[in-house]
Amino acid sequence: MRLSRYFLPVLKETPSEAQIVSHRLMLRAGMIRQEAAGIYAWLPLGLRVLKRIEQIVREEMTRAGAIELLMPTLQLADLWRESGRYEDYGQEMLRILDRHEREMLYGPTNEEMITEIFRAYVRSYKSLPLNLFHIQWKFRDEQRPRFGVMRGREFLMKDAYSFDLDEASARKAYNRMFVAYLNTFARMGLKAVPMRADTGPIGGDLSHEFIILADTGESQVFCDAALVDMGAPGPDLDWDDLQGLVDQRTSLYAATEEMHDQARFEAEVTEGARLSARGIEVGHIFYFGEKYSKPMKAVVAGPDGVERPVHMGSYGVGVSRLMGGIIEASHDDAGIIWPDSVAPFDVGLINLRQGDAACEAACEAAYNALQARGREVLYDDSDERPGGKFARMDLIGVPWQLIIGPKGLAEGVVEIKRRATGERQTLSLEAALNRLAA
């Protein structure tokens, strides 16, 4: 992609309405534009990152055995009346009347609809276990939308739903999602700590939030410091026997502010290992048994031929919220520092002297060579001064910069810069291309 043909409306000034780092940087980097309170248009640069985050989530859900579908954003109110949640959910639900006076709602979550789909097709325990997920826009009418995509009203979410014959099987499904979440966030360069959490309006008796630590986090969290550096389990696992791995993580103290017990914290964690910090929730998983299946009559025939309600769990990841969380955890004074796995482009190519024949020829050769090797390149072919080009590349956070100028070319070299560390290397163009394509 050539910058001269791209839509990248970078702002030089920080918008006054942006209160936290991620909101400021997403607006300045031309990634989003607010269209209404808590509702954003996703501009090309932001959309590229959003799609890469979404793909990682999709791949890890599939690896864990979940199957993708897509449900509509609008739901019938009658479904929610079946579960008993329509009147209880509160003012965050956006209620709608269509032209035939049918009561509908813009879905804030999908437990009712997925249960309705399940009961329409599944009759026997032989079809279990089953885990269905989708990645879809949701709407919750927050009273005070703020902090950009961190607490917006419209947001992109991955929600998965597991169906099992009994509690023991359902807890195995819960464990699969627990581990899949650890791997998902690790692939995005995040250290996510699972913490016992309140079940809230979803319901049930078992729930964990996945929290990334950041100074600008929305709530206080408490945990054993060993959890932060424990690392991801990785994909090579016995997915049918994860209890030991889950027990290892959950045996150490970790709690959100709502679930925190100071006396227990001090009793279970040595003073030097006690970590109290701000945190950002990026995922939330629940096991709630028969909460929805019993009132909505989602039943299957067991091995004995007797019908029984299935045991269910739900598992959410805030895909759009994750973008804000990653920025909060990875930025500096100059701008965003994207992890390689979610960056909008792999390499930012900077021509220091547009119009110079040798520079243009070298940049074209580098641009074509990197693309041929599968690298996504943003080529700054503008006639702006070098300082402005450097500042823009730092702001948008592309992991690598390839800098080509007349002085270096006269000496047979170019420069590469690693955004995360600021480290610079002077290499021949061929060596630089080999390094960037590795």
C-alpha cells in the first residue's frame, strides 16, 4: 500500500474528548472516528488491526474445537422472555419495535438465541459435546460511554457457547476455553491473568475474567505475581485432559476488586509476591449449568433414553476492546507499538527524498521484493519532510521501518529500525530485505 493512495487521516493534535492513551492514539493515528457517543466508524488502518485480532481469536477457537456460525444482531424479545431476562436486563438493552409492532432488541449477548438454535436441531447426547461461536457486533446502551473502544456502546465480540450432557463434561468444555484464551492473548503479545470473577447478568456459579495489567486499567486487581510471567500453554496439548493445567493457574490467588478478600490474599501470597495493579478485562468465561436450557427446554435424550436439560457455558472476548487494551499495554510517548501479530502492516518503507531517481528506484525494488515475500508494506511515498515521516510511522506503530535515503544509497546501505526497541541497523539493501522477510 502506497501512502499517496491510502486513506490515513492522521491528526497532529490530541482530541480534547480522549481521556486515556488508547483513545487518544487511535484517534490521532486515524484508526477510528466517533459518529455518536460510544459508536465509532472503523477507518482503514483500524480495520486492518481489528481483522488481524479477529483472525487470531477465530484460529484459537477452532483449535479448541469450537465451530463458527453467525447469528443476527436483532433478536425477538419473546426469546428473552422465555429465559426470564427480558425485563431483568435493564436499560443497557436497546429495545426496538418493527413496523408490525413486534418487540425486538439489538443483541447485547446471545445465550437465548443460541439455545433456541440448539433445541431446534439437537435431540440426543450423541451429538454432544458441542461448542458454537460467532464474531459479531453487539450493542449495550452504556449510561456513560467513555474511553473510546474500551467502553463503547457498539462493539465487536466473539461469543462461544458450549453444550454438554452433565456438569463433569461441561467443566471440561470450560477448561478448553480457559486454555484457548491463554493462548489467544499470548499470540497478541499480552500477558493475561485469569481471575475469579462475579457472574453478573449472565448467571451461573463459575466465572473467570482474563485481565491484562495496565496503569490505565479500569479496575483494581490482586494476584500472585507468578501468574503474570507463567506464559501460554501452547497448542500442543491433550485437549481432553486440561484440569491439571487449569488447577495450576487457579490455585494461585487472583481476584478482581469485586471478588477480592484481603485476609485471604495476605494468607495465601507471600508479601514479596503480592501484586496489586490496575487491570483491563479482555475476556470473560462462564459455566452456568441449566440456567437457560431448563426454562427454554433445550433437552437431549441421555444414554438411558431420559430427556434432561443440557449444561451450558458461554465465553466472550471483546475483539474491538482488545485493540484498546493492546495499545494501553504497548505504547510510548511517540505512539503505538504494535506486536507483530496484530500490526496493520509489517514494514513501513520510508523514502527520505521523494523525486530522487536512485531513492525511488531502490524503494520500488524494496517494496516489490517485500510484497513478493509475503510482507505487508506501507510505502510512504509522500513529499513530506523526513521528520514528519518518522513521526507518522512511530505514531501508527508499524513494527519495522525500512529507511532509504540518498546519502545511504551512495554508500551502498539502507537503515532498518525496530519500533519496539528503537534499535537501528545499517545494512545493504539485500541484507535488510532478508532481515525484514525472515
